[in-house]
Amino acid sequence: MNSDDITTLLENALPDCRIEVDSQGSHFNILVVGDLFEGKRAVQRQQLIYAVLNEHISSGVIHAVNMKLFTQQEWLDQTQ
């Protein structure tokens, strides 16, 4: 499984989000920006991503995941 595979999984599950995935072997860095995170705590946001990837984490295909998850406004605030 590579970055493109993870990107496709996330895009299918999280429409209308900006998604970037970078990998180093079985370690993945994931950036997701979307309004679906509005009003959710960090752990709730992570649970949305884990729900998509859990099968691949359980099988060992994905060893580690680093997530940066923002609403649109939070992303704009970060990049200004």
C-alpha cells in the first residue's frame, strides 16, 4: 500500500476534503482539511481517519500514522 492508495481510501470516505498523504515505507503522514471536523475534538477527528484505515492498520500493512486534521478555518489560520 502506498500514498496514492491511502489518498484514494480517504477521498472516497471523506468527500469535499483536501487530503495529502506522504509515506516512508509503512509509515504515513496524513493531512486532511475539511469542515467535517467542525466542532469535533482531536480524538474524534482521529477516529474518523482510523475508521477508514483500521483494516490496514490491523493487518500490519500500515505500521504508523501521523495525522494533522484541520477545519477549513483552522487551516487558513495556520497558513497565514
